[in-house]
Amino acid sequence: MWTQNGTNAGDWRLPNRNELNSLVDVQYFNPVLCNTAGTGPWTSGDPFTNVQSYFYWSSTTYFNIDEAWGVSMLNGAVFYTPKEPEENYNHVWPVRGGH
């Protein structure tokens, strides 16, 4: 099945903890992202759209298989949380290519 942008639906995955954390630039806050040029804070659509200043899941399981690592786009904190959906309503940032 093809998606609207012409990619294969199976090409998308959750980034691991290190990949997700590589987006963080802690000199900025709410969200902790820089702009495309790397010269200032992120603004909507530069280079991503609809970024929320909340916790984003990674594909990296914590030592306890019932928990996973994630990154806060509010302040750049990397932490783990239970995977149970009743307890957490967190965001995902799907990526494609690479591993």
C-alpha cells in the first residue's frame, strides 16, 4: 500500500532513543529544536510541522519490557515510562529509512 506522499506504509518506524534525541537542541525550549539553518529556535514548519512540546515515544525498550524510553520536546529530557496506553497518551514521530 502506498501513502499519500508515495512511500510504502511499511517504510515508516519509530526512531530509537538516540535517533529521537539527536533532534534535540537544548539551547532552545518549548520545543527544544533549532531551525533548518541551525541559527535559531524552531518555528512551525521549519523543518518539521505540528511539533508538540510533549513526550515522544522511541522504539527503545527500557530494562523492564513494560516500559520504553522517550524524549520530551519541551525540555529535552530523556526518560522512560510505562507502555500501557491507559496510563500514557504520548506522541509518536515516525521516521523512514536508516536504522
